Amino acid sequence: MLFCGICKQPLGPNETLRDIRLTVEDMEGQAFPIDKKPGLYAAGPQMFNLYAPIVAARLGKRVEEMGPNDYV
Amino acid sequence: MARNYAVTGSRSVASPTQTLLGITGATSCRTQLNDLIVGSSATPADNALRFTVQRYTAAGTSTTVTPQALDSADPASTTTAGVNHTVEPTYTTGAVVLDIAMNQRATQRWVATPGREIKVPATAANGLGVQPIHPSFTGTVNATVHFEE
């Protein structure tokens, strides 16, 4: 079974991990991760969807303009 | 004449990812990665590991290792190397040059096609980092890097 690297919750069926690099600023005000360490996380869909707009905004892009490598 | 060197390293996988091995170029040479071997020495299990090689512009904090010359008559390398990073390098967003997905049981090797080595710019503190990615696996992973300068 796979677990989200950010919230540590198990992934559901057909859910996959995606990589996302977070800074401390990205994580401020968010409940997960509990221990806010910057770095590259393998995230489940819920956490990826939570952080994707934050990372995109930091890079000055819209989510639709982001490719997979833009998150790492 | 080009000289070739080897660096090896190992560490436990962590989330968020901590870099396993980094090679940092210098202004006086063009470091070129041409061979990479990644695997895991942990107790065999079916974990889906990923290894990425990504460019960085600052080397972070790590344990310095001395690259070993493949020809023992060669001098020490100009390129520096570090393993077991405690402070991550400053990775360049999107600059992933290798992404290797593998089963923990199956060691993987990547060899550059001649002429298509991964080159590091001749800029201080620029380099390449090998990162093991897994959200929960904490076993030991290992890497060997060969580079030319």
C-alpha cells in the first residue's frame, strides 16, 4: 500500500503519487505536513491538489501551465 | 585529456527527499556525468522507488567524499562530491535530467550514449544531485556515479 509523503494517509485504489517540491513558505498555514520540512515530497492526489496552486503561484504560473517537472 | 572519476554513496530514504549524492563542478572544468548505478542494500521487498537526477545551483551541506580516479595515475579531481546531505542543494525547478523508476529488488544502471553525457556548466557550485524518492520506505539506497572532467 502506498502512503502520501505529506499527510501519511494511505492512497485509494487507482490513486498515484506525484512529486512536488515544497518550501517552508508553501507550507505555512497548512495542516499537513505536521513537521514542515522543505524538500521534495511524493504526494497523494489530495495533497498534490492542495499544494499545486501554491507552488504554481510561487513560480508565477497558472496550474494549467505547469508541467510535471515544474513541480520539482 | 579527459579524466574519469567515481563516487559512491548510500543513505536511508526520507520524506521529504534527502539527496543521496551530489557532484559539484567548478569554473575550470566541464564535469560530465556518464554512468549511474542505483540500488538498495535494504532487506529485499517490493518497494517502488524512484531516483531523479536534477541540476542544482548551490551544493547544500553534505559529507564530503573524494572522487576516486579510474586511472590511479590521474591527479585529484577538480569536481567535488558530497553524500548524505543534511541541507538540500538548491535545485533548479524543472531541471530533472534523469528519472528512474525501479523496484527495490532490481538495481538499475544508466550509461550515457557517447557524446550525450549530462554536462555541468563551468559555474561555481553548480552540479547534479541524485535523489531517492519514496513516501514511506526508509531503507538504505546506494548509488555509484562515474564522471569525466
